[in-house]
Amino acid sequence: MSPTNRTVVVTGIGATTPLGGDSASTWEGLLAGRSGVKPLEGERFAELPVRIAAPVAVDPSEVLPRPLARKLDRSAQFAVIAAREAWADAGYTAPAGEGEPILPERLGTVIASGIGGVTTLLDQYDVLKEKGVRRVSPHTVPMLMPNGPSANVGLEVNARAGVHTPVSACASGAEAIGYAVEMIRTGRADVVVAGGTEAAIHPLPIAAFANMMAMSKNNENPEQASRPYDKARDGFVLGEGAGVVVLESAEHAAARGARVYCEVLGQGLSADSHHIAQPEPTGRGVAAAVQNLLDNTGLDPAELVHLNAHATSTPQGDTAELKALRKVLGDDLDHIAISATKSMTGHLLGGAGGIETVATVLALYHRIAPATINVDELDDDIDADIVVGEPRKLPADGPISAINNSFGFGGHNVTLAFRTV
């Protein structure tokens, strides 16, 4: 098929997060302003400087059959659960080629993870040391591969147009969705299952992040620990889970009578080239990504009413993002209702762009923006309209647009734009 520039729409959503085992309960938790952060129980966490995290609300063992679960890393378990929900939500009842109006050769998957099967790698190394070579699982390599989640989702839906895994730290999930959009726009696929997943609640990653001074050490008040934009913020809280969307060409969705949540306008990309972990303090790279988005999509900033910000709750990152937005959007930033949903879910690393895309899509679809919780005293450097207290109704009439930002260690910047239909 020759290259095209087809309209891309969202027809299905799925999630498993610290707020709920599916997208509906997650959305309910976001609107209710509920925190998913909890104390970490167990001896292996007892000596860590950070003893809080945001685990999934529904463990995969309650959802997946044991024979399947034991062959999947936890990150892949999350991805499969979220993808199954999204696939069904899009109206599909079987894998491609099995009576569904989609050929396997026209279906792809792009599921990202920033770290991959880290818990499998670390746990199986413990098995090797403590129990010997013969006790190491033969499934270890397929489980620890970063492409494992995408490959397993591809097997679930019978995807043959391509199965991909972009890895760009905390921007991975958003980059996966942007890659999926391009697969459809260039004619390589008609439908793509895309998103992000992460499962890194383990002593080693937590100790490493803590020693970088990146994480909140507010162990005494876990539900208040993730506090984007607040003067007292002291770092992010690690979360886990997955968010997945089904993207489809508008023609394909219309031909089968699919329900459409919104249109995906496109993506903006850039790199900071500043530091392997620290954000560029002026927001130069973020501004370039947002400008790239506007240039690529023709999006009118006057139409923007909502932003799901990256806003991890780090002192430098939260302000740098808003400086960048002000630089590009100018006064138009003043009419954008900004939500920082990591205040409730924690930071899902490579899964963040997936679940925050789900939140952005639902905000447009229902025309309401979740509030940011734990903002007791707004930082003096925050020059923007942060939604606090109660969810904010978005304009009820006419087309409205929203953007979702994701940035990662290494200076990766990805911003996605969506519009109501």
C-alpha cells in the first residue's frame, strides 16, 4: 500500500493501575482523587530509604490463569490484561483472522517498557545463587526481554503487520503510541494495539532511584508523598501497571461501525542532549517537542483546553515542563486545565505514557479533567492553571483538544495530541 496520511482514532482503551484493575475503575479513582500509594510490606523492603510505592490494585494472579501467568514477567502480565480489555472495548471478540473484520497482516502491536523484565532477571538470579542452575526457569529469557510484553500481546491478537518495542525510559509508552500512529498513517497497518507497561517495584530499582535522590522519602505519609507542583515535593513515587489503546484508521473504524473516543492528531519529538538523568532546566528540549507537535499537526493552541502533564513531583522537572509550555504556547497556556495524575498513580516509568494517554482520552470523551491531589501550597514558580480540589468540567460544546507529555532519562521528550470527534 502506498504511503498515506490517514486520520487515526482511538476505538478501545484498557488499563490495570494502582487505582483499579481496569480503565473504568482507574478513571473513577482519578475523578475521586484517590491515591494508590501504599507502604511496602515485607522484610526485603524494610531497610530501604524508600518504603512506599503504588502497586496495582488488582494483582494479575486474580485475573490470569496460572499456566499463562508463570510464563510471563509481571510487566507482560499487565500488558496482556490491559490489551485484552482494550481489544474487547474496541468491539473485537477474537484474534485477527478469526472472523474479525481485520486481517492479521493489517494489525500491529507497539507496547513499550522502560526497564522490561527486571523482576524476572533479579528473581531468577536469586534462584541461580540459592538453588542452582537446574532450578532456573527455562522461560527466563522470553520473560526478561523488553519486547516480551509487545510480543505476547501480538500473540494474543494475532498481529503480523509488526510487533515493536520502543525504549526511551519514562517516555517509552508515549513513544509507542506515536509509533503506532505512524504505522497507520503510512499505510503499514489499519489497527494497532499500543501503550506502555512497567513492573519495577523491587528493592534494587527502588534503592537505585533513592540513591539518585529522585524518589520521595515520605514513608510516614504514603498517600501524600506524590505531590506535583507543591512546595514540599521531594521526588516521585514508583508505580506499576499498564495502559493500552486500540488505534485505528478512521476509515476502518467507520466501516465496521466502531465507537470512537477521539482522534489522535499526532506527536512531537525531541531530545535534550543535556544530561543522562537531569532535565534541561530551561525546558529547551520540551519546548522543541511541543513546537514539533504544533508544526506536524497544525493544532491551534487556542483549541487546547487540557494537558495531562508529565509532572513527576520532582523539584526541577515540574517547573521545567511549565516553562517550556509557556515559551511555546504563550498566553494560550492560561486556558489549559492541567492535571498531574501521577499524584494518584505514582510514576509508572515506561507505562506512564500508556495510562496517561488513557486518562487524556477519557478526559476529552467525558469533557472533564481530573484534579491534581496533594497540592497544599502551590510552588511560587508555577505559572499555569493547575486543576486542584475538584475535577474541572471542560467546554461542553465544539471540538476541543488535549495533549499528554512524557519525558525520560536520557533527554527523551514525547508529546501527543488528541481531539474530540
